[in-house]
Amino acid sequence: MSPNMQTALKRRRRRTNPMDEFDRLPPGARRWLHKAVLPWSARSVARHWAEAVSRTGGDEAAAHAWLDTLERRLLARDALATGGVVSPAKAR
């Protein structure tokens, strides 16, 4: 694996069609996924989107901010695990 492809994040193979799962995402989740840095699965985004909407009382902008925070935490954790120096704030 080349150095720029190293990651400690889990990768799973699914038997479902990823495009079908993406098409079933709510529009707000699709908008967020479009600007995401990590290669999120539609299933994972659906789960985290439901949690974000629940935590923010249905406010889409706040849900996007919550997901951004989650992604920054994952990027920081991955940078530590791979020995890389990645600034999550500069990842966008």
C-alpha cells in the first residue's frame, strides 16, 4: 500500500449496491456527504445523520456541523494511528 493510502480506519465490504444506498439517503445527508473528506459509506452516513438530526432537534445546519466535528475527530484519530501529521482543521 502506498504511503498516501495508509489508514487505520476500518474498511468493510458490503454486498448491497452502494448507489442504491446513496439514493435512499435524505437530501441533507447527501449534501453533507458531497463535501466530506473521508470516503464514508452511505450506510454509515445514514446512521450518523439520524443521530445528528436527533441531537440537533432537526436543524440541518447544526446536523452538518455535528457531522463535521465527527469527521474531524476521525481524521485526527487516523493521523495519530498512522503516524501522519494531519491538521483536521485544514482538511477541508
